[in-house]
Amino acid sequence: MPFDFRTFFRMFRLAFRDRMSPRRRKVVVALLFIIPTMAALNAICFLLDHILFPGFRRVRVHEPVFIIGHARSGTSLMHRLMTGDERFSWFMTYELFVPSLVQRKLIRFLGACDRRLAHGAIARRIRAWEDRTFARGREMHPMSLFGPEEDEFLLTFSGLSGVWVTVFPYMRELDYLYYTDELPRRQRRRILDFYKQCVQRQLYLNGAHRTHCSKNPTFAGKLESLIETFPDARFVVLNRNPYETIPSLLKLMERNWKASDCDRDRMRDSLECLGRQSFHTYKYPYQVLERHPEIRYAVVDYRELVESPRRVVENVYQKLSLPLTPEFEKFLALEETRSKEYRADHVYNLREFGLEREQIRSELAPLFERFGWDEGAEGEGGSKHGHV
């Protein structure tokens, strides 16, 4: 299991250099010990995997599907719909932080004991803890230890993940964690080889006959590296009006940093960097896919996904050459009914973050033309979103 000491020491050097409140200092000191401790534990368990479950190395990752798009563009909804198809394998949230087979098999064994001996008492306590802990976050994003989450979290304790910018507002200093394709080839291979081994382990656990399905907004910066690692990969690219997605993401990050008492100047600088990164997330996937005409991919308009999920998924399956099973068609019919319950909420202002509609329109002009985002746009500087 790799560990990036450079990023680790850089993060904490910056953190201790900044002025911190007592609460912020407790968070930083705790992470200073938690990150290397978990990295060491995971590394030991990874080694045990090779001894106890050597068969995982022979698992072939066949035609994985990657759902990408800017944060808040519907990647979670698309992933939930597609993983209703039992052909797919995916990571539950807790599995992303304990990535070895040894750890997961132990947790599944304890879960089975809880169901058999305690009638699920421990599971109920965990659910209650989730409801208390994630109540605020669920207003913006579906969160559960046993639900799907972004594969990027597999890299959390390796020091190779952009996850840490949700805690440390050092976007300018740590932006290379997103722009993976711009790293030296050796470093890219180190990250993607580790990721591939994690996927192999998950398929070994869930069934080697299954297909891995992942949703990751941040994987937009890894697209070329993903194709190098998985030449037969397939992609689903989500698109939603950036007047809605960009301020929503910035508000989420601002909320995280404020909760940790981060330096206000650092926050403003990082929000500016994140705004520029958003333009890259929208444009870069199309640049890469144009260079690889052999790669199968489907483009999804968020508005159509919310309005007619069944038709959109069927079109995606056709684009990706995936056959529809009768069981999955029944699932989609039920989801079509559920989609009518969708309600948009939360209004954010672009100018709150120093953004202008004209700037966004200019940066992403081809996409505005392609998707007709100028038509029926939200009110001046506003953004609405729901649970996506």
C-alpha cells in the first residue's frame, strides 16, 4: 500500500503554520496520528491478503464503468440507478476506509454474528449513530456507512487523495491531488495500480463475474490514467448547469472548512482555486474522450435524468452495449415512479463566491451551446439543487 510522505508532511506543516483555534488544533493533532496509524494497519492487512487470499490477484477487472461529472451533477443518482442492476459490484462507504479483504471479511463476519446472536442490535445502534451524525450532510448528499460512496476515498490514508482538501483549505498547495494525469508517469502508475488492486479485492469479495461500477466527480482529473489502467473501461458523463453545480460545491466546501475553524484567508483562496478546477472538470473529460475514439461512453443531461430516469438509463445501456435484464427493467419502472417525488431546494448565489454568470458562460461556452443551459436558467446568480 503506497503512502505519500511528501503530501502528509506538507499538509501538516501548513496546518501548524496557520493560526488555529483550540478546536481546530484538536482536529489537526488527531489526524496527525490517525492517518499514519490507519495507513500502517491497512498496509499490514494488505500483506495478509496476499497470504490468506492470493486468488484476488487473478481477478480480471473487465470493462469497468466509471460515472463522472462535476459534483452535484447527478452522479450519485446515476450510480444508484445503475447499481440496481445486480451485474455490478461497488464499494460501500465503510469499505473504502478498510480496503483489505482481511478487514472486510472480519467486519462481515461480525455483522453476521450480530444478526444471528443479537438480532441486529449493533446494526440498529450504528444506524441511529448515522442518523445523528449525518443529518446535516444528508441535506446535500446521501450518506450512509453501508451505502455507495466515491472510490476516491480508497486513497484517503495513502496521502494520495484530494479528500483531504475537505479538511485542509490548501487547494493551491495540494491541487496536484486532483490533476493526477499531470503527474509523472511513475507516480500515476503508483496510484492507479493501488486502485486496481482495491477493485480486484472487491470483485473477489462480491463475485469475479461482476462488473465494477464507480461514481467519482474527482476522477475527471484521472481520466487518461484510468484508460491506461483499464483500456476497456466505459464512461458515463453527467452534465448539469454550472450555475447550479459550482456554487453548490463551493458552499459545501465552505461549510466544511468553517466547521473546522479554518483560516478565512485560506478559505477564500481555496474557493477561488476550486472554482477554476470546476471548469477543468467540465471540459477535460471531453478532451480525453476525443483522443480515445475506441472508448465507449454515454453523455447524460441531468434534467433528462431527473425527468425520465428509465429512458436515460436505457439509452446509457445502449451506448455502452449493456443488455437489460427483466429484473433490472422492473427496478427502473419503480424508480421512474420515485423520481416524481424529487424536489429541488437550497438556493445559493454565484456572487457570494466572487463568480459572475458571464465568466462561467465564457469558460464553458461550447457546453452551454450543446446543452442549452441558457434556456430556462435559474434567477440571477441563483442555484437550486436537491439530493443528487
